[in-house]
Amino acid sequence: MFRKKVVIEENQRGLLFKEQQFERVLDKGVYHFWDFRKQYTVKIVSANGAAREIVAEDLLMLAEANSSKFTPYLDTWETEVEEIGLVYEANKLMDIKLPNQRGAFWKGVRATHVKKVNISTSFKIDERTAALMLGAESEKLRKAAGNAIYTVTVPEGYVSFLDVNGQVTETLHTGTYAWWKFSRVLKTKLYDMRLQNMEINGQEILTKDKVSLRINLSATWQIADAEKVRLNLADHTDFLYREMQLALRTVVSTQTLDQLLQDKNLLNLQVQQIVAGKALEYGITVKSVGARDIVLPGEMKTILAQVVEAEKLAEANVIRRREETQATRSLHNTAKVMEGNPILLRLKELESLEKITGQIKSLNVYGGLQGVMNDMVKLTDRTKIN
């Protein structure tokens, strides 16, 4: 009854204590102790799977206090403030350890080691390595990589800047980038370098002659210098929109309604000239400006329609009088020609007769052909034509 038997299974380790003092580590096997005074206790711990990793503070402190006794059974590790640990098991990356941590692994069939990487100055990760960690089969590694790595993808046609603890350190062009993000704050911001369109809609503005208009404006623009934009503008699209609004109001307020309607392209050019110079100072090029719609109030539309109608009516009257004058002049010239030429006059009479008879279904003639020729159409008194 004073003989104690302890069985340590294949995936277990035993911690032998005598009178609460650590004696040694028990590997797998069967152990017998004569324990007359019940001095011995054995604490059995798992050393398989996830339990292979020791993170419990009490066990780590015990191992540190008895390092020579634990060395044959444990692989210990510790990272400094600016170090990370890459955990390899049988030369396969399995986990990522944070800075300023410590731990240990029970030794087993697969060799485990922790590769420490100093990230105090060089903390960039090549694209392939980052992709392998973030897309690893191991859920544990994927989760650790997601917490440890900051990534950004810069699409084609964009530029980005890396901000480390509030200071821009790198300009990023098309591609995927990754960094270790421990002990630092990383930020990036994308800038679209392609040609872009901006709509400024529903701007209610008074003209010089106090007519209220609603104008819709379109503009095309492009970032020419992303560095200038980043340094000078918190929100470059908001800046450009506001400048377009102010320029449009400035131009419209100095012109009458007739001037605006007469040459809309002049409005576009003036707005572009005002905005383009100021925008270029901040790294933005304004390519074009165009007023899509100039909308008048309902009563102003009626008045303008009446004006246009009156103008067109006056133009029609002028044309009609011009045509009447030309017709009268033509008749006068014809009469002068006929006055001295009786034969021509007679032919004109016969032409008139032809037009009349063409519209008559039946015709009664008295006096024979002579009556038709001489009496039916008689435009003037004259002597018989020989």
C-alpha cells in the first residue's frame, strides 16, 4: 500500500514533486514509488497537438527555475520588444509569435524551432511570403498572419503612400505590399490617377440682370501630382467641387441672361480658366468644363417664348413684304413689255383663257371660233390684229 504506481502515456509528460518541491520530468512509461509518508505527487500534462505548446505562466516559471531538468524535454523561445517569432514544425511554418513574449514546446517526433526576425528597421514582407501566410491551410497560421500583417493592393492607374506612425515613408505604385505591423501604426491612402468626371448639379444662381437660373455643370479632371495633392488637400474631390461652384457663381453673376444664352461656350471657358489655375497649384489638372443645362423659371420661359414668337413673326412680315414688292415689280415690268407688243398681249390673254377653261367642265360658245378668240377674253380695247 506504500507502493505508488504512475503510468505516463505516449503523449503525456509527468512532473514529479517531492514534498511540493519539483524533482524531475517523467517521460512516457510506468513508474513505481515507495511512498511511506505520501511525499510524492505527480502532475500529468498533455504533450500532444495544441497542448504541445506551453503558455501557462506557472509552468513556464517552473521550467525557467529548473532549466537543466527541463532542457531534454522542452524547446523554449522568447522574443524581444522589436522581434517576431516564426514557428516552424518540421521546417513548415505553423505560427507567428508576437514581440515581447515567451513560451515553450514539448519535444516530440516533429522538431520545432522558432526563428526570430528583427522588425525594428526592416519590416517589409515580400508579396509571395505574405500571400503564403495569409492563404495558408492552417487556420491558426491564417489568423495569426491576419493579426500580424498589414497589406494593401494598389490597382493599375492608382498611386498610394505608406504612412508609418504619422510619417509618409514610401510611394506605392501598382502591386501588392505587406508589412509587419507590430509596435507601429500603418496607414495607406489610394489616389486615382485616371481621368475622372465631376457633376455639379442644381446650382441656383442670379444673373447680372437678376434672373434666377438653375445650372448643371460637368467637368473632367485628373490628378497630375499625387504628392502635391497629399500634402495640401485633405479631400481633393471636395476641394475641386467647391471651387467649381464658386467659379460658376462668379461668372454667372457678372453676365446678363442674354449674354449667357447667346454664347454658352464662353461660360464654360471662363469657369475653366478660374478653376484650372488654382487646381494646378495643388496638383490637379482640369481638362474641360461644360454647362449641360441652363434651366429658366416657368414665367421666364413664357416671356422668352413670346419674344421669340414676336421676332419670328416680324421676320415673316418682312419676308412677305419683300416678296410682294418683288411680285409687283415683276408685274410692272411685264405690263411695260406688253404695252408695246399687241401680239404678246394676245398670247397672254390666250394663256389666261387656257387656265380658266382648265377648271370648267362644260363651256357654251356663241359666235363660233371668232367669238371664242375675240369676245370671250377681252382685257383691253384695241384694234383688230392683222
